[in-house]
Amino acid sequence: MLHVATPDAQARAEPAGGEDERLARRANALAGDLMAPRAGLYWPDLAITALVTWGMLALAVEASWPGARIAAAVVGVMALYRGLSFIHELAHLRPGQLPGFRFAWNAVLGVPFLAPSFFYEGVHILHHAKDRYGTARDPEYLALSRGSPLKIVAFVAVALLAPVGLMLRFAVLTPLSLLIPPLRRAVVERMSAMVINPAFVREDLERAASAAWLSQEIACWLWSWAVIGLVAGGVVPAAWPATGLAILAAATFVNQLRTAVAHAWTNDGGKMSFMGQFADSVNVPPPALPPALWAPVGLRYHALHHLLPRLPYHALGEAHRRLAAELPAGSAYHAVAQRSLTGALRGLWARARAFRHQGH
């Protein structure tokens, strides 16, 4: 049975004391056998997703019937969104797990769409740090519930500009920064991470000198220049990169909508307990079907992911079923569930309006 939180459920006080350890222990006991990533699922998923993405891009450009182009573009957006979502898995994979998968993902999706894995590796894991979550040092936290509703609109809309920023980052700033050391530091600190906290600064500067980082960054630079050169030379029609960038913009927009409901965003900047972090996160579990599209690769179980960060995406559904069946209806686990994207967005909007009306 699905237990759905009211719009402001996650704005309530966090569960007390011992429930932290009890829920964490119970979750680990129930899902401990699901922690290993299964190569037999990762690889076919990536291959099919990449083939669909590139196939739909080709159809969106070359199809003679406008309806087919539009339909292909829509499918292409969702396929690309799913494919790029694997960057979250890469950020959690441990060394030696799924050999070659990181290289393959960067080769077929990350580099061609200017979203290399170094943008997320070493960054996302900070969002799970107990002393960082919800604070100014969290790269992926913005207190959307504690601001104007217009802030939510701006937060979602700015995602449409992502392709422009990525082209500027790799086609212009990468070669310049490799020649100008002060600019290089600024690019690494401020323009080399997928974050939503504008104040975040990367601290792992040594990572930027690693072979993995440099190979990805230079590949993105050369790819961007190659595309520009081929279009300028008349070798490739401008419709190809234009359509690709439009699909990328739409995919980042959908991801931003999903991000807007990944948490309740109620923290005021102070440190939170483990259960406070969990209670501030959201699951959108079955029987709802649309979340499989707008929150793919396990992202619909965002609260569960914060409870068990090492759980691979393909195991989250089974882990949720076990926990939902085992835990009583009044447990903190059931309290983080939302029914739909629109419902979660309405809850976010209502919290922001209430905060504003309180005179903030």
C-alpha cells in the first residue's frame, strides 16, 4: 500500500533520537544483499539508451514528416535524460566496480553532450556528507522552500541555458584556462561541477590534474571545436548540432523539475541529523508510472538513496518493496512518499508562499 505524505509533511520536525539508528539498521538488514552493481543490467541499459538517443536525434533531424520529427525529439529528450542520469551512478561506483563502464559512458554520451563524468565525481558525494547536507558547503542544496515562489521558477527555467554554458565552458574557457593559470583555478573551482548551490567552490583542485579529468576535458574541447568546424565548413548541416543542443536543453529542464522535488528544501543552513536529511528527501514510488520517465535510473527513490547511498539503481525498487512491506504505516519511511511530480511541485510552491507570507 502506498502511504503518501501531505504537501507539508516533510516540513514537520524530524523524527527523534533512536529512530536514526533503527531505520538505518533495518534498511541495511533488509537490503544488504542488493548492494552489488550488476554489469548484466548496467551495460545493456546504457547501450540501448545510447542507441535510442542517437537514433532519435537522427530521426528528429532527417525525418520528412514534421510529426515524426517532433515525436522523435520528445523520445530523444527522455532517452538522453535517462542516459545522462547514469552520471549519478558513476559518482557512487567504487574503484574496480564495472570496469570500462565510465569510459564507455563518457564516450557515447558524456563527452558528445558536454557532460563529462568529472563534473559529478568528487562533487555529488559531498551532498551525502553528514556535516555538509543542507549547509552552504552542500553543492546540491538550495533552500527553495524558504524563498520567493519566483525563485522556484527561475531555478527551473535557468536549466534551458545549460547548452550555452557548456559550449562556453569547453569551446572557450578550456583552451584559455590551460594557458592562463589564474583563469584555470577559477574554471576548476567554479565551472567544473554539476551543482545547484551557486556559492559552491570545488576544493579537490588536484583532481583537475589527473589523467581521467584532463582526458575528458580535452575530449570535450576538441569535440566542441570539431562540431563548430564541421558546421562552419559546410560538412555537417547546422540542424544536427542545433537539434542536439535543443534536446539537451529540454533534458536538463526535465532534470531540473525532478531536482525541484527531490527534497523538501526546508533547511535554513544549519547541520541536520541523518534522519533530518532523510525526512527532507522524497520518494515517488509505485504505483505511479510517470516517475519512471521523469525520475529514471532510480531517481524516483531519492529518499531511499539517501538512506542507502551504496544501493545501485536497479536494486532500489526491490529495496523499497521490502521496506514498504516491513515498516508500519506511521514510520518515517512512509512519510517521505509523494504521489506525483505535480503534487510535489504544489507542495514546494505552497511552502515557498507560506514562507513569504510569514514576512520573510
